[in-house]
Amino acid sequence: MKQAIVLCADDYAHTGPISRAILDLAANKRISALSCMTASPHWPEHGRWLKDVRDTVDIGLHITLVDEAPLTRMPKTAPRGRLPDIGALIMKCYLGQIDLGEIDAEIRAQEAAFEAVMGFPPQHIDGHLHTHVLPGIRGLVLTMAHALNPRPWVRNVAERLSLILKRGVAVPKASFLAALGTAFAREAGMSNDMMNDGFSGIYGFSPADGDYGVLFEKFAAATARRHVILCHPGTAEDIAAHATMRGAEYAFLRGGAFLDSLASRNLQVARFSETGA
């Protein structure tokens, strides 16, 4: 019997090329979940494109709290109409300088924007650059998720250190995220039954990291019962950041080598409800 894993494509609606690449992979059942940036000005149009894959993949919310324009007025967090970069947000969270009222209103506005287009709540929730697991923010995300009906899966970025070291890919970054994920699961308490048990897909998002096919082999090498691998497909010609690697991911995931990689490890991509929960 094959082991089911969730392969989730992040950043849907960020740009046209990214959305079209993700749609193609969803239509061809190469991915089993996708996460939407509803704060993007492209969201209303790109969200409607998803009607043909609604029964094929899980469609979720990619909470966006960095680099982009917010949906709500945030005079303290985004005084010039633009959210902070990831370094500034992390610092504010750890120093207790984040305005949680503004953050709460923004994540709820992004969730409402999801429902306004899709007609149902997100089936899973995560965060752009994993900001949903930062101190303070994670409590707001858990509260919102718990109130939704049906309850969504919430991505946990925790992974065992032994597996991170075994993969040998972006070890400092993956270890930092794993520590955040452990705290996230602890704060969730009994609610963590709607979280994944394993997580991989983290790398430097740079050509210097090497061939994406080789990286994917490492991400798929040791997977938990409810395991999520994230990906960021797109096209190399796009204006989005990291376009070269987005294009490399897309090329691999739509090709035969990807299917061979899954088959060699007796894996199959599956929706969250199909992962043995």
C-alpha cells in the first residue's frame, strides 16, 4: 500500500505565471493542495480560476503578513501601506512590539476574502514565509481556525532534528522553523489533531542549492504518517522573486522524474483527509 503525502503549492494568486503553473499541476494531479494569497490584487480573478480543480485538490489560505499591501488599515504594522519584511516582523514578535489587534483584523479579512470568492472556508491554513507560527500571531491563527466550520487543517512546520540533519538541506533555517513549529503545536494543545505530523521542502530557494530533483528526493526520503511537502512552482520568466527556482520546481513536478521519485519510495500525493488522519 502506498503512503499518502500532501504536496502543497504555495503562493497561488501572487502572479499570473505562478497561478497558471499551480493550476496546471492541480489539473494533472501532480499536487494535492494549494495555498492562496488573498491579499493579492489578483485574488478575485485567480480565485475564480480554481472552479475546475475544487474537487481535485485542497484549497487553503496562505496568510500574508510580509512585503505586500494589507487588506486592512494597519497604521502601526504597515504605516506606509506595506507590510514589513520578514526580519522586521520576527523582531517585532519576539520583542512584543507587534500590534496583535491589527494582525487579527488582517488575517480575518484575508480569510473573509477567501470565502467571498470560493464560497466556503479554507480547507487548510498556512502562512507566507511561515509567519503563522510566530509568537503572538500563532495564537490568533489558531483561534480563527478553531472557529471555522468545517475546521481547516493548519500547517505545522515542525520536523524532527534527526531528519533535518539527515536531509542536510538548509539545516539552520529548517531547525529554526522546527523550533517554532514545536511551540506552535504546544500552544494548539488538543487542537493539533488537525495538524500534519511531518514537514519538508525547505531550502534556500536559490540555484546554489543545486538541482531541484535532487532536493525533492531528500524531502521525500523520510516522511511521517501525515506529511506535508511544500513547493513553489512558477516560471523562470516571471517577475516574482526566486523565479529561476520556481521554474525549476515546475519543470520537475510536471515531468516523469517526479513520478519516478514517488514510485521509488512508494508514495502518492493525497489530500489532507486521505493521509491516514
